Amino acid sequence: MSSQEDKVKTLSETPADCQAGQGSGGGPFIVLFFIIGFVASLVVGWVIFPKVLYSQKSQPFDFNHRLHLEQVDDGCQSCHFFREDGSFAGVPKLEQCIDCHEDVQGESEDEAVFVEQYVAKEREVPWLIYSRQPNCVFFPHAAHIFGAKLECRTCHGDTGTSESLKPYEENRITGYSRDIWGRNIAGFKSNTWDRMKMDDCAQCHETAGIHDSSVQTGRDACFVCHK
Amino acid sequence: MKVDRRSFLSLLIGGAAGTALSPLPWKLTDDLSIWTQNWPWTPVPPRGESYYETTTCTLCPGGCGIKVRKIDQRCVKIEGADEHPVNKGGVCILGLSGLQLLYGPTRIRTPLKRVGKRGEGKWEPVSWDQALTRLADKLKEVRAQGAPEKAACLLDSSRGTVGHLFRRLMTVYGSPNFFTMPSVEDAYRAALKLTQGIEARVGFDLENADFVLSFGCGLLDGWGSPVRVFKANSTWKENHATVVQIEPRLSNTAAKADHWLAIKPGSEAELALAMANVIVGRNLYRSEFVDGFCENFQGLKRILALHTPEAAAAATGLAPEVVVKWAVEFARASRPVALYGRGQGRTAAGSLRQCMAVMLLNALVGAVNRAGGMWTVPDYDYIGWEEPELDEVARAGLERPRADGAGSGKYTPASSLVQRLLGSGAGQLPEVLMVARCNPLYSLPENGAVKDNFDKIPFVVSFSSFMDETAANADLVLPEHVYLERLEDVPVTAGLSCPVIGLCQPVTEPRWDTRSLGDVVIALARKIGDSAAAAFQWDDYEACLKETLEDKWDTLEERGFWYDAEFRPPAWEDGEGKFRLAGGKLDEVLQADEIVPAGDPAKFPLILVPYDSIRLAHDYIGDPPFMIKAVGDDVLKGKDVCVQINPATARKFAVSEGSIVQLITPVGKARVRVHLDEAVMPGVLYVPRGLGHTAYDAYLAGKGINVNALIGSLEDPASGFDAAWGIRAKLAKV
Ligand code: SF4
């Protein structure tokens, strides 16, 4: 403590030195402070920031995709189907579940929650959707599945064979799921389904040479997805 | 360790460098941009299955077919129904905004009983049973005094099963006092009665006309069935038909017409009669019709003799040659038609003389019941209920004269004269008044007097879905479903040439504890009991509707409308029906003095005239938020309504653009903003209808002024209709 006071004193006594930047004792500390600042901000940026940015939410109850996939004939589309008008139904509604889940099946607690809290009360399950794109994006599933013949897993990964739902991480600023930016905070990806950002769409559109203009506006580029 | 400024700076630089090498800035920038492009507070419709349900719009008399786009259970958009004979896929701005009426904050959610003073806004929610019992008790009380005529009801119109149910209730109850709100259709109906001796309505075969002479009709401002007329206007453009707009102000219609004749306000009849004079004088009339099927041509000639183009020139301000020129062009066109009804034609639109003069023009050119002309369309006759059994009290009550005098004496041509009753207080005010689907406290002229008379009525019941001015001043409110929640027949008149019945069907569950008005009437009759209950034997309104529309029901359910596309008006044949051109009451009507606006010209040197705009709803329905946003700032600036005034007049009265002044008339005054506009005639001030609400929500209430508070009513001596088209006025400094 006292040595610090000394230094302060010295500093005030030799202002010219300070201004000229020729202080003899400052050098190593300056580097040290640089390093402290550097490391601290790296820690904040890489470790703390992602933790603060996303809030963890759990789904209303757990769901086993693998189990269901084994029971159905038509793969993912058995439940995530296309409506007659070509629009994509997305997450199933009670209506699709109710045939089998009128009564509690098996022992699982999640099943009991589902049947008692939702089926019995005719309340739709408020699922949190990992892959929901921002509202400003126009994304037709039909064009990708039927037109481009993409597989579900190209964008959604191996969800179909998962046995439980991962926690939903919500971006506190945008309100959208972490899965859009991707798990990797730096934005690196190794699989096509690791991120769902605009660049990822653009990458595929670029390689496949998609310049189909928007039906509504008749224009290319941004307007293909942003109407 | 020495912490000096350099160390601190170095810490910051290190921090900056580290931050730049971390994902934080890039990720934050990205998130913020996503956030700004998707403001979380912007409402976004839920995702879900999208589909359409069809129904009929009842927000104006137009009767358009609409389809409502829904996402799961939520209605998200209204569009015009493509196959509908009235609007063929079109929809107007009011129709488009209908969902805001369904979901908006002004809905009344449950029956209400007034607990504070009238108009104070203190209500107590009551159950339907309590509310109906209270009303039934009141009605029984009045009846027990042997004066059933002291109960009255006021509706927008008497059309359809709901109108008929109310009328039936009044009949079994014993009151002749069934009132409807004024409309230009009243004048047409009276004119048909006088000329052809029939009860029918007038339709116009607009699409096939090749020369349209419009006496002030706001064809592009919401006249008739608005979307249909818009479409007809496109047809006229395609077919190179001529549209001549006769109107003192350059309205949208005038601006888009082929020719605009700016005449002095109120001189329509003079012009029409002078044109008739020219047509007769130059032998341009269609003699096959006039000689073949008209009566008393000589009488008409005598009357017309006074109406020379020179006389009209003085009245209208047009040169006599102009009068002659257009009379000749009109008569020489192959399918001409003359139209009457100022603005939207949904207010009492002037004297019967004006309507009659325009109708005579149609007769002279043989446009009556001819392609492209004015058609006589029979009233809908699908409601064929058996006459109810009346008891002693009812029979006696029905014998007594109507409180408004309509239908007898000099008011014979009229069927309802609510303005006489509520505005001028001419008749005996009722003890119980039931008001449905109209807002008389807002939309009747001479607003102040109407309110005073209204206050004298001991018991007022409103069936409104919205807390409008009338509901706010009622004693009891029994809210009905809005149109998107109810089942009902919508027989369309509004100048359609062919009969069309639309089916209004629920596209969504009722949002609040409201009921269908038909059910309310049936339940009320049951509560009144005795002969009233006996006259309403239907299980419920739906049963009544299905039974009534029996043979048309399947079509209605399947297509959403019933349409007689083959309809043609009765052809004129020898020995059958004649068109009377003059004589008797007709002479009286044609020779009545022209209506002069009230007020002393010395004190009030200007004339104030209200105008209609397609962007301002001015009757039962008030402007929803979407629509009020579309009102330009030359009409409403901030909270001030703009009074349109000619620059020359403004100079004379030393007012300038944007200045705030008092607009004073013999019946009221209001603060207005001056807007200089070459489009209006010198000496005439224009203020729009549809503003100045005190009720409804923050989007509408308190904006501008209600022009009805500044306009008086003037009784047409020949019919009793309110004929005031304007009033004397002056401007003063605030
Ligand atoms: S014109 Fe009238 S009926 Fe037609 S959509 Fe507009 S408000 Fe509705």
C-alpha cells in the first residue's frame, strides 16, 4: 500500500517524465496491464458472454424422437407433414397426437404430464422451437424438400434419432433460439446442420445456383427470402 | 505496482484487442440487427394452418361478399370474395379494416346496466336474463298503461329477418312506432310511389349505361354499394361511357369524372328541371316511352315551362348554353341514366323535389326499366310469416298515429321520419326506445337538439356491439355479436339492379358474452309473454332463418349468397302500369319551394356543407384505426378538422392556411383549422362527416368535430324528409 502511495507521489512529482512517456518503472506493468485487459476480455468474450447472452429454458416435457420414428411409416413427414396447400405444418398439434395419447401410455413421467396437462385439458403444448427463423425470413419447406430434394437432416441434423430434447437456449436480445447462430459462439461449423444463419442459406443457394426470383416481387437476391 | 494512467490505457487497449479477437462484438452486432428487424413488440400473427371462410360484410349497406383468412382460429385478413355478384373480389377500406372491430377495444363484452348518471359511463355488468327481464318489465309496464305506442324502436333499416322480427314485435306489442334511419333510398321509394304507384326500390343498371349524369352522387366516395360502383366506374372507362358529375366541390368523383359541372349547392333540382325543359322543348324525349307509357305529359310541360335554362343559370351559376349542351348530350346518348343522392346517400339527402326532378329526367329519356337505366326492383318477399294474432291493446295501439307523422297527411310519401321526432321534437317522444345498428346521437343532424330530446326519453336500450355515443347514453345495453360472429340474411338494396341476398355466417366464435340480435328479439317476446310470445314460436333465430329462407337456404349455405342474375325489370306494356309525370301530389312536390339553408345571410355570410369521404365511416360504424390513419392531413391535422375554403373567400375573411378559427352556425360552433382549397366554391365551407366522435376508442374519439352538431335540419314541406343540405355559417377568431 505504501509503495503504491510512493509511486503516486513520484508520478505527481515528475509530470514531465510521464508526459514524455519515458518513465523508467512503467514498462513491464504496462505490458502486464495489457495482458490483463487482453486475457480478461477474451474470457468475457468467449466464455462469459455466451453464458449471459442465452437463457436456458426447458421444454414443457421431454420427447423421444427415436421411439416415435420407429412407430411411423412415413419418416419425419408422418408428424411434420405438409398441408394440402403445400404449407408446412411444423410442430405437430394435439390433433396428431391424440389418437395414441388419449390415455397415458407407459410409465414415463413426461407422458403423464402430456396427457394430464395437455391432452385432457385440450391445451396445445407450447413447444419451444429450436429452428424457428426470424419473422423477416420467408422459408418454404416445400421448395427445399420437394424442389431441392434436401433431406431433413441437412438442416436439422439427427433430431429424428435423438432420445430426449436438449435444453432450449434463447437469445436474450433477439428472442430466437441459439441453434440459428449455432452452438459455436465463433460461428464455426463442421456439419451443414450446425448453423442456420443467412450465410448458410446463401452458401447452398450459391453452390446450387438458385436465382429463382421471388414470386411476389419478381426480384432476385435478398428478395428470394426477405419479402 | 504502479497503476498510472498509462497502465490504465494499456488495460483498455488490451481489453479492446481481446474483445476484437473474441466473438462478442460481431455476435452483438448481429443480434442487434436481428432485434431491430423483428421488433418483439410488433404483433405477428401466430403460425398455423391458413384457410378462408366466406361471409357477407355488413359494415355498410353495400352487401359485399368477403372471405376471411384465418390462421388456426385467429382471423387475420379480410378479402373480397371473387365470385360474389356485388363486389366481384373487391373490398373497400372499411371492409378491409373489419377485424379491428372484431378484436378492438370498443366491444361491449356483456350486458350492462347503467348505474351512474346517463352518459357518465358507470355500468354494472348483468346477466342476459336480468337484462332481458328488465327490458321486458319496462315494456309490460308501458303496455299496462294502455299506451303501447309509447314504446318505439329505431333500426338502420327494416330489411331482412332481423328487421322483420323487430317490426313483428312492435306489431304484436301494439306500437306503430318502428323507425328507421334516413337514407336516400327513402326518397327514391317515395318517388316510385308517386310516379308508378308501387312499393318497390330503385336499382341502377350502372354497368350498361353509356352516359351517367350524377347529381352530386359520390360515385367514388362510397355511394350506393361502394365496391360495385367502383367496378362500374372501371367499366365506364373501358366502354368510353361519359360521366358528368354535378357537384359544387371537386370531390374524388368529380376529379375522376369526364366532366365536372360545379353548380351552386342546393340547385340540383333547378338544373334537372331545366334540363328536362330543354329535352321536352327540343323534342329530344323518347316518345315511345313518354307517349306510350307516361301519364300527364301536358301537366309536366306546364310545370317545366317555368324552368328555363336562363332561370337555371341564375340558380346554378352555370351559363344557359352549358345547361342546354348537357341536356342535349344526355338525351342523345343511347343508354343515359341520371343518378341522385348526395355524397354516399346514407343521410337524409335533400328534398323529395330534387329526387323527383332527377327521376323525371330518366323518364323523359326512357331510361326507366331499360338496359343501362333506372330499374324498379320489387322488394324482397321471402319473409312470408303468418300475420300475428293481435290482442285488444295491440289493435288499439296500432290505430294511433305514428309519433313522427310518417305515412299520413302531408307526410304520406315517407315511411319513417326519425329526424322530425328526435331532431325537431315534433311528435310525442316514446317512453321506451330500443336502438339497434345505428347511432342516432352521433349521426343525426342537429345533434344538440337530438341529444336534448334523447335525454327526455325515460328508458333507452341499445343493442350495439360497440360503446358508441348512443350506447354510452343508454340505460341498458344488450350487446349483439359483430357481423363476423353471427348468422343472418343480408338482402342487399343499395341501388343494385338485381336482387342479391348475402348470408352473413359466423367465421369465428363469439369473443364476448354477446348474442345474435334475432335471438334477443325472440327471447324478449317470450319474456313479454301472451300474444307476443305466441307470435314468436321459433326455437331460436337460426331455426327462424332456415325456415324463412327454406328454398334458398341450400344455395345460401353453399355459395354464401343467393342471386337472381336473370332478373329484368317489368317491361312496359300497353294497358299495364303507367308512369305519372305530373298531377296531384306530384305537382305539390315539384312546385315546392327549394330548401334554403337556415340562418340570416347578413349575420352568416357563408354556407357550410358536409361532405362524405370513402375514408370516413359516418353512421353506425365508426372509423377503425387502420382507416383513420388513411385520412389525409388536409382533412384532419392532429386533432383539428380542416375546413375547406376557397382562397378568395379566405382572403375576404382574412384567414390563412393553417389558422385555427371558430366555425359558427345558427346551431353550434366548433374549433376548426383552415385549409385553402381551390376545389371548393367561393363562399362555401366544407367539413367532412365521420369525425368528432366522443365515444369509441382513443384512435377515433376526440379527433375533429362532428359536423352534425353544426348542421340543422329542415323539413321538406312536400314529404317531411330532412332536406337540409347545408347551413349558413361564419368564421370568427378563437
Ligand atoms: S363496400 Fe360496404 S359492404 Fe362492401 S366491403 Fe366496404 S363496407 Fe363492406
